[in-house]
Amino acid sequence: RSYRHDYDRIYGDDGAAPGPAHFRGPPGPYNYFDPWWHPFYRRGDLHTLQSVTKSVTSVLVGIALARGEFPGLDTPVLESFDAAGVANVDDRKRRMSIRHLLTMTTGLSWNEDLPYADPGNTAVALEASCDWVRFTMDRPMAREPGTAFQYNSGAPQLLAHIFWKATGRDLEEYARQHLFAPLGIERWYWKRTPSGLVDATGGLYLQPRDLAKITYLLLRDGVWEGKSIVPSDWVRASLAPGGEVSGRGEGVSYGYLWWLYPYGEDRVGLAWGGSGFGGQRPIVLPEYDLIVVFTGWNVLPDQPALTPQAAIGRIRGAVLDPRAVGSGQNSADR
């Protein structure tokens, strides 16, 4: 089911006034109130995925790694840079590896826990910069890599840089050949950063059913129509729970750019999925052999938001008791 909204009217006032959500000025792909770009690409049917793009990037890293075209996960990130041109290099930054980018345990000084309308959010400064890779790589270190989770939208952008350096190919082109084409995904749009590199942190637009194909691929251990597209060991590693992530719900953890959500009595069930700004949520419940995809664009502070835990609860309720479907739920937040 889909619901059409008049985004020109809803976001007109916010889009006209300068602010952190469109620091480059209207219009443009990084003005999140511009209805030509958000939530649908040029008012079509390709919907912004925002940070679910990170999860798709993880899939591509796994494919390239299996093909011998991407460095091992314990490779230092600095090996893909001229260290002399990187700011704030110390022993901790030298120890930061590709694995730390995938698990958001870089150790870099980064604060993305603030609302995205807050100019103090580091991701806002990232998108305001002309070179996202340099901005991220030049950040000072706050702690030893691998010791603590800190959500960092710059980490996937470093992966995009490493991908290009390692393969000599554009991440989007690689996706077309090794992921989209095998799954029959024929239409997409992928935004670029100001420097021209693919926006690996939030730039991909897909139809919801095509996003469901990617999550279904992982549910099937990387196999599509009898052919292995993503190695099964990469799928398992990507969806293995790491340390608990504070502030995201009880027991929530993180894999390789995928979120993991415990549920049920004693929280023994484990769902997994992506999470994107505004309400992008592909969620998989392996116990039920079930995939659901939510797309939304609730980006104002006073708008309702569907948490993954609430979504999982409603889905399980509908599966266990179909009579619960449509029983007085508020359509504003489903």
C-alpha cells in the first residue's frame, strides 16, 4: 500500500529557509525539502533509501571481496591514502581498518546522535563539505578503533574511496554488473558527492520491491534463482550481532552496516534490516520467512515515526493473528 502526499505543501516553508537540511541552498539533491529530489527522484517512483544505501554498500563489498578485488577486512584504511596528506594521523588512526568502517567502530571523533536539523551533527558538516572523503579521514581520533560503536555516515564514504582505489571501478557500475543485473533491477538512481564519488552513505534510490529483492537475496544466503551472488559466509558475518548499540532499543546491535533487532519473549528472536533517514526500513524476520519494506519521508521533528521495534511487533501480530490487521491502527504512523 502507498500513500501520496503533497510534499511541496508539507515542506514548502522549511525548504525556503536556509538551514542544516539544505545548507547548499534550494534546490538540489542535498536539500532534503526539495520535492524534485526527495523523497522520490524527480517525482517518479524511485524512492530515496538514505542510510539503507550503507547496507547495499556492504553487500557490494562482500561481492568484491569474494572476487578477490577488494582488500581484506583487517587492511589499514590508511593504505588507500597518501598518509602525508591526511590530518591528525596518530597510531590509533594507523590501526583503523576496513572492518572498523563496516562495524562503525572507527574511533574517529564523530557525533551523529544529534537531530539532523542540528548544525552540531557531524553528518551535517560532512554534507556541507566539498570532499566527504577528506572530511572524514581528516577527523581526529577520539578512541582506539574497535572499542566502541559510534554511528558515522562518513565510514561508508571511505569504503567507496577504497573500492575505487582497489578495483579501479565506480561503485555504481560495479553494482549494476554484479548485483542489480542478476536480480533484474533495471531502474535506479545513485546520487554523487560534490567531488563526484558515489554517495555510499545515503544516495541510492530504488523502487521498494527492488529493495526487497536485495534483502531477500540475503535471506536466501546470497543465492538468487539457484546462483550464488553474495558468498554465504559474508551474509552470515554481515548479520552477526556485534556489541549492543546504546540508544537504539534494548539489545539492538550492528553487523556489517546492517542493524539487528531482538524481539519476542526473552528477546530470543532476531530480525535484521536497514534504517534510513525519514523512515526507510527494510526488515527481515527469518523466523517467518518474511520481508517487509517501509518507505517514508517524515523528516520534521513533530512528525510521527515508525520504530523498527513497533514495526516488528505489528508484523508479528498480523502474522500470528490476522484479525489484528487494520483494527483501529492510526494510519499516520504505519
